[in-house]
Amino acid sequence: MNERKSAKSGSKMQLYDATPKHAALNRQIQDRIGQQLRAMYNDVVAQGIPDRFTELLKKLDDRVEEEDQAPLDEEER
């Protein structure tokens, strides 16, 4: 998994594995991180969709509807 063949020589080179073998957080730290992530996620969800983004989506929908309703050219029939 941590080996890659060299393009030039065909030999394998070892990649650095930055993951410690016994990297574990205790349950209290995991719970605290989970609480903070949920709080941040809830804040983002509560912000809603920006008006500018909603306007862009509406324009895109309108354009797609126009294309669907436009008569076909001779080449497209």
C-alpha cells in the first residue's frame, strides 16, 4: 500500500507513512470533537442558501425550460 513503482527504473520506492501505528483519541476527546462538528454543521445548515445562489439556480432552470420548449432545428429532427 505504501509502495509506488518508479516510472524510470521500474524499481519500487518507499512512500512515507505519516500515520502513527497507535494513533487513537480517547473517548472523551472523540465526543468533544463530535459535538463541535455537529454544532458547526448545524450553524451552516441554519444559514440557508444565499440569495445569489438561488437566483443563479432559477436562471438555469429558466434556460433549461426554454431549451426544452424551443422548436427543433432541421438538423436536430
